[in-house]
Amino acid sequence: MNLLQLCLDNILLFYLLIINAISIIVFLLDKNNARNNRRRVPEKTLHLLELLGGVFGILLFSKIIRHKSSKKSYYLITYFILILWLVGAYFFVYLQ
């Protein structure tokens, strides 16, 4: 592995950590707003965060805090985004 590849891998890892942290915070905010009958975070915003890479944190925390557990339409899109990320990761790792 050359130096450039090592730097790119570290930047990608750092990016994924940051976007997942942001996604988890927004997801927790939505859960808190739901409990307190306040304005919710739009699902489009959550899906955008997932597309940007936050799908891993959102899926993990959806299980931990049991948020949006009955929204099948939401999870259909979320798991599709997860599949896109996994296919992308496969191509990134194995087809370089």
C-alpha cells in the first residue's frame, strides 16, 4: 500500500466517523422530538444523511433506541441505501 492510498483510506475513515456521529445526533434529536410532540426531523433529511454515509450509525441506533421501528417504508429505503454503500465499498476495496 502506498502513502497516497493510506492517506485516502484514513480520510475516508475519518469522514465516515464524522458523518455517522452527525447522523446519530440528528437521529437522537428526532427521537427526542417525537417523545416531546415537537417538530420532527424530516425523513428526507435522515435519508440524505444515510446516503452521505451515516446509514451505519442510523441503523445501529435505530436498534439501540428502538426508533422508527414500525416504519417499514422508512427501512425499505434505508436498507436499499445500506446495500448501495456495501456494493460501493466492495468496488472500492476489491476492484482497485
